[in-house]
Amino acid sequence: MKLVKIIGILMIIIGVVGVGVGGTFLGLGYSKNQQVVSALREQKVTIGLDQPSITAGNVVDTMTEATKASQVLGEHLKSIAPSYSALLGGGKFDPTNPTDLTYAQGMNLQSYFFTAVIAFGLAQSVMANGLFMIAVGIALIIGGFAFYKIAAKLTQKNL
């Protein structure tokens, strides 16, 4: 019976730790998600948004919008050249050539949106892991209390 009580106590302790760590993950994920949203809003980019959204003052600030913006930029880049390699034609990048410069700037902005999409995905994954840890922690706490109560009842019966 003593072993069952110890298992119950250990489950409760691990559950409390799980809830705490899960809460930390949830908070950090949310914080990083908001950081990406703020950075995107600061740039006030509207690429890929429809006209009513732009008129309403919306900017690219979600994972879906950043994905769409990167796709639109990709289409714009292909209208200049099918690839970076094709643009250069076996030569080197020429910063004085407006076409090379425009293409490179488009690639930069496209990379910015790809990075935002990855950051959103990572932040959301961290938040999902945090929620899972909290759920498992709560289950362990409940299970630990159940184990402890069962052990207490069995101990009383054996007296």
C-alpha cells in the first residue's frame, strides 16, 4: 500500500511539473507568435491581399497571408526570370544592373516571408506542445490523487 501512495505522490509531482512546463511553453510560443505578428505589421506590406482588405488597412500579418505573399512574390520574380541562375546567365550578380537588383530585392522579401511562415509554424508547434503537456499534467495529477486515495482506503481496510 505504501508503494501505491508513493506512486500517487510521484504522479502528482510530475503532473504539477508538466502543467508548469506546459504553461511556460504556451506562454513562450504565444509571445514569439506575437513578436512575428508585430514585426510583419511594422513593415505594412500588402502583397497578396485583395483590394478590400488593403482599403480596410489590413497588412500581411498571419501565416496564411505570409505564405500567399511569398507565392505572389515568386510569380513576380518568374516574370523577370525563370530562376536566379537564368537571370545571371552564367555571369555574376551586378548591383548596378536594375534587373539584377530588383530580382535580388524580391528574393530578399520572399525570404522574409518564408522566415515568417517558419516562425509562425514553430511558435504554434510550441504552443500545441504546451497544451499537450498541460493536459498530460492534469491527467497525472488526477491519476495521482486517485492512486493515493485507493492506497489510503486499502490501508484503512487492512487495519
